[in-house]
Amino acid sequence: MSLHKWVRPNVLALAGYVPGEQPSPRQTLIKLNTNENPFPPPEAVLTAIRETSRGDRLRLYPEPSARLVREAAAAAYGLSPEEIVVGNGSDDLLTMILRTFVDPGEGVAAPDPTYTLYAPLTQLQGGRFIPVPWAGGERFELPISALADTGAKVIFLPRPNAPTGHVNSLEEVARLCQAAPGVVVLDEAYGDFAMDNGLPLLPDHDNLIITRSFSKSLSLAGLRIGLGFMSREIATQMHKVRDSYNLDAVAQAAATAALENLSTCEKNTRIIRQERQRLTQNLQERGFQVIPSQANFILTTIPTGKRDGEGWLADLKTHGFLVRYFGSDPNLADKLRITIGTPEEMDRFLGVVDQLLENNQTG
Ligand SMILES: *Cc1c(COP(=O)(O)O)cnc(C)c1O
């Protein structure tokens, strides 16, 4: 077979993104590995989803630009619908951004370590991915001039960052926008869990794009919905590269209802923030180091002892918990990323950690 002659070289070269494990519904594992929300979506969202099965809504194509979603988002976030583009998950928006701005061979930069999807998405688009180490070691300062000096057409910055959970100041973000030779994408997939967000920067920086996800704070990872906030001029270009009907009718109905019921999710967010604080403190008391997080997960350095990262991953799984381990990255090989669950899940998790630490000493 002449596969290597037919397939684009950049596709052949791709290793492919490895997402966190999704166990089969029959398994009773508690998922603390892909930063989903432990609470269900608001009842109004479920009602809106059921409503889409009535009348002609599923027989007909959905509204191509998700106009009602953009109007609801504009009302919720104080923007105009023309400044909003909707994605099939915020990952879809990242692809649309690369399609809009990056020609083959052009650079795309991000501080490192960061969200592991940026590199393969860039390579798929024929771009060159340029990781730039965070400045100041584990103080994770934004390497503004190093990022700007790459000449990248697109710079990705998650805020809060994945997988560290840390947040750079908005003042640093503003300086990056000024220094950048292209667009800056502030990836706010975890923005709702943080103390502030980049929206106030939007009017003053015409190269800034902010992306949001419904997968984490709004409990809708299964539906794939994301929002992009940007200037009208950029939005006009982004609409041209969108898949024509990128958000299906069910997702549009759910997204609109979610945006009209944000307060329900805000209550869940407050609980997750409290549990984040409690997990951080409890792990620190047990000898783990924890990077201060403003997301719905924490990144923790495991204490020295018999059990390494692989060992913790396996033993936690035996006791019913999935967490995320990025062992192939030397910067992360002694760390685990743990999603914040419900208070009950966190109680059980800490109980298992205590049990494993005890085995660590005596075994
Ligand atoms: C989860 C995540 C996304 C993707 O969100 P979806 O809306 O589910 O596509 C984007 N960026 C970061 C940093 C994430 O962690």
C-alpha cells in the first residue's frame, strides 16, 4: 500500500493527541482525570435539549452561525453578537483560529508546559509549533519577549494554564498583546473558576481573541460547545473558515439555555473552588507540593518515597480513582493532575491517599 505517498507528510508525522481515559459506563471509576464538572447541567438545559426533538428542529439544518447562542452570550458577557463566534467545543475555535491566521510553515507559539493539543492542531494546519519555557521556573512568569521574538502568527496562552492551574496577571497579558507580532489567544477554558478574566482587555487590544468552553464550568463536555470573543473584523474572517453548520441544533438549544441560567452553574463553581482549597491544604499536610490553582484541578508533586507517578496512577485506579499523569514530559514526570470532584468524592479520595501513604511506609 502506498499510504506514505497518499497521506500528507504532516499527518503521517503526527503522533495524534492522547486524551485522558474515558472508562466504559459499566466501570465505577471516579473520573478526576479530564477536568469535567462533577455536577449535572441545570435542569433548564435538559428541558431545552428535550424540546429540540419536537416539530421540525431536527429535520431542518441548524442556524449556521448559532445566532441565538451568540445573542444569549452577548447579553451574558456584555458584548455584541458580532463579536462572538461559536465553536463545536472550544477546540474547534482553536482550529478555526489557525485556519484564519497560519499559513504552512508559519510559527505558532505557546509557553511550555501548556495544553497539549496546541502542538498537534498547529501541525495539522501545516504550521510550526514553538514551545517557549515559562520564565522564573515554577513561578511560571510569562516569557513575553521570548514569545514575541518567535515571530509567531498566533500565541496561545491558557489562563488559568493547563496543566499547572496558575494564572498570569492581566497586566502581563496586556503587555503580551502589545509585544506580539500576531494574534494572542487567551484560552479561558477554566476562566470561570478564576478570580478574574480577560474580557476587560478586549476593547483595547485588537489582536486579542478570548476562548471559553462549556465543558468545564458549565457541565456540558458531552455536547461540544465553545465561545470565541474578538473584534468584529476578526469574527467576520473566522466565520468564513467555520464548518458551515459547526454547532448542531441540540447543542445550540442547550448552549442558549445554559447562558440564560449561569447562576445555577455559579453555585457549583463556588463549591469546586472551596474543594480546590481543601484538597490543596490536605495534600500539603500530607507532604505533597501543590501549585496554587485557579482552575478546577490541581497539579501536585508527589512526595518522595517508594511510589512514583506511574505507581500512584495505578494504585489510585485500583482504588477507584482516575487521575492524569503526563509521564512523558520530564517537567511533569513527578506530578499528578487531579480534577476537583464533589465534596464526597474528595473525602473518599483523601481517604485513599492516606491508605496508600500508609502502605508506602510499611510496605
Ligand atoms: C478542556 C480545554 C479546552 C477544550 O475545551 P472543549 O470546549 O471541550 O473543546 C481548551 N483549552 C484548554 C486549556 C482546555 O483545558
